[in-house]
Amino acid sequence: MPNSTAKPPLILANTVIFAGFPLLALVLVPLWGIYHGFSAAQWLWALVFLYLNGLSITGGYHRLWAHNAYQAHPALKWFFALWGAGALQNSILIWASDHRRHHRHVDDNDQDPYSAGRGLWFSHIGWMLRNYPSGVNDFSNAKDLERDTVVMWQHRHYVALTTFMNLGLPILLGLALGDVIGTVLLVGLLRLVINHHVTFFINSLAHFWGTRPYTESNSARDNGFLAFLTYGEGYHNYHHIFQNDYRNGIHWWHWDPTKWLIRACASLGLASNLNRVPDFRIQRALLDTQFAKVRRELENKLGHETLRDLLEREYQLFTESVNQWRALQSERYDQKVAGLGDALEARRLQILDKWEHAALRSRLCELEYALKNQRERLSMLLQQLQLQPAAG
């Protein structure tokens, strides 16, 4: 009988890329630096290539194609397709399809291609080194991408594109800088290795290290340090609950250059229909998680009936706010539908419509503010509970 625990066979090409390339960079880059040296221009171009590759993965492969978080002008799509190929992380079609399966089956060891449940090494790089069943291509979730001419063109010509972007372009740049070997080593090889592992941190470390303020239903975590390394992708707990938001870092102080790039492209007419999750839904997710934490803390404490009653009253307020928000959303939808009548009637009611919309917006803001206040009360309640002795 065959051994059911035997590991699948290695994928030779991936093993060479993900094991051989780092070893080459570790040996050849320092040697060339010691005996020949690198110019400031070479280091600068390596950084430029790194960011162009990285932002094409995060802004293009990830937020545009995997999640449809916004719509892009064809010129921007071609830009992302070319520089994304330079990241050597597979074609848009394969990358986005794998990522959609990851979101749908997150932490499922049998169906999530890079499940964190199988360990840090597996989720970081191990899943690409062998022919695991969970990694078999299945484009049934990517019919929209198969209709995208840019995606399919890149998929058909991927090998040629990635070879040119990772070897041909650095050689041309090296000729211009007067040092082909050094440029290929720095801009081609070292930049590629760094780009790989920066991206892989999101599959691995971002599921092990950080906080889970928005949902505890999966292993994804928010980590500001990883966000700095990954062009804003480190706010991963938020992303896993609100995957279609074009932002990962929702606050102005969050480091999310991908968000800033998309917003800049929108101002230039290169991006449109930027999806943005309403603040009320974000506050609701935060409160859901806080309620779960407080309940767990109460289960481990003796007595505290007063605090239990307080928690239930807070939850009733929370439920009422959610119901009011749903009613207001339905009212806004009804107003929008009503506004689709004939042009004459629409003009006659224009001022009234604006007034009613402003009133609805004001009521929604009041609800959002109420939830923020409730979060503060729950935080104080949780702090108080954590100071109390545990049961037993």
C-alpha cells in the first residue's frame, strides 16, 4: 500500500527560485559588493524596482483583480500586469484565483492553498515547493478574470514577460549604468528575493503576529510593522472581514501606500468606483469582537452579576443601533429608487431629496458616534474585569 503520509513531489522550478535564488543572493551580492562595489544609482534603482513590483502586486494583483476593490483604466491595468510579472509570483489569473480560495476557505488545511493552520513555514513558502492538492489550479472562481483581456494576455505570455522584467530590463539598465553584473545582482536578484519574502509575510506572519480587533473568526491579524514592510497589507485582520475595501489601513495615520496610490490614480482619472466600507459597519465589527472578549472574561470570573447585567444592557443598545442603521439604509435605498422617476419630477423634488439625504446622513453619523462611545465603555468594562481574580 502506498504511504499516505508521504509528501507530494517537489516542484523543481519553484525549488530553484525560492531556495536557489536566495542562496545565490546571499553569496554573490556581498562578494560583488566587497570586490567591486555598488553605486548609489544601483541601490536607488533596486528600491524603485522593489516598490514598482510590490505596489503592482498589492494594488493590481490583490486589490484590483483578486477583490475588485475598484475599477482601473486600461493603462493602469497594463502597468500593473507588466510590473506584477516582474515580481515573479505567477500570473494574475493564478495569483488571484489562489487568493480568492484563501479568503473563502481561510485556515482550512484541505482547501486554503496557504493555510496558516499548517504552520508558519508552510504558509510562508512551503505551499509552493510541492504539488499539494490544495494548490491545484481551479479557475472556477475567476470567470471574470478570464474575460479580462489584460489578464489573459499576461497569463499567456507570462514566462517571456517575467524573464524580460527580471533579466532583460536589469541588463539594459546595467548597460546604461556601466555595470551589468552588479545591476543584475542588485536590481535583478536581491530585489527579487526581498520582494518575494515581503509578500510572503502576509501569508505567514500576518496570520501569527498581531492583533484581531475586527474579527476572531480566523487567524488574520493587524500588524503595523508588517504594514510598513508590505506597502500597507499588514492590516490583515481588517482585510479579511472587509476584503472589498480598497483600503487596508483605514485611518489617515496607517501606513498604506497602496491606498494612497489608488486614491492618486483616481484623482488622475486612472481609477474609479473605489469601494469603501461604511464606518458604521467597521464600528459594528469592533463592537462584536469586544462583546465576545468581555463575555469570555466574565465566564472566567466569580460573581459580577452587576457587570453581567450591564453587559446585557449594552448589548441591547448595540442591537437597537444596528436595527436603526439597517432601517436607515433601507430608507436611503427607497429614496434612491424613488429618484429614478421622470426627469421633471426629479428636478421638482431635487431640493427636498437633498434635505432628506442630509437628514439621513446626520442620523447615521449619530449612530456611528453612539457606537464609538459604546466601544469606550466596553473597553473600561474589560479592563475592570481583567483586574479581578479568575474563578476557581
